[in-house]
Amino acid sequence: MFRLRAGTITDPYSGDETPADWSTPATLEIPGAFVAQTSTSLLGNATREQAVESKSLFCEGSFDIQKGDRIRDGADGAPIYSIDGIPPAADTNPFTGWTPPREIPLTRAVG
């Protein structure tokens, strides 16, 4: 399981760095993570048919996952999923500092 994060480019108007360059994303392995199936739906109209797959990423609670990241389930060529919305915050026990695993919704559209 790998996290892909877009490289940054400089906005020519504001000078701000924005994540938008997917030509060479930063890749980081997510230790102990797995993806579980939640649902698949088929969408279609007269000119197009599309399948939308929803899954959940389960990973260590403190692992750095952000909106806009992508998740690759395996080596190069494996399916790539998008983070569906804002990942939930990592909860931490105030007495022990323990952080439980968290579930992050993913989606992938084909077609």
C-alpha cells in the first residue's frame, strides 16, 4: 500500500506553492495498511457507462494522509484510489498517547 502525493508548482500570479503536479508524485509506503471493499455502483446514460468503486483504507492513526492524496494498492500498475473528502482526524488517548487505526474513504471511477 502506497500514498502518492502530487509535487508542488508555483502559482505565477500569487507565488504560492500548490499541489498539482502528478507527473512525478512523491511515493511513500504505508506500513501495516490494507484496503477493504465497501461498494461498487454502475452509472450510465445513453452515451457512457461508468463504474464507481468505493473502498476504505485502514492505516495507523498517526500516518500522514491528506485531502488530494492518492492511494495505490500494490506495485506500479495497480489500481489507484482517490481520497474521498477530508480524511478523519487521528484520535489520540489523552492519558496514554495511543492513537487507534483510522478508516479513510476511497473512490475509483472506471469508464
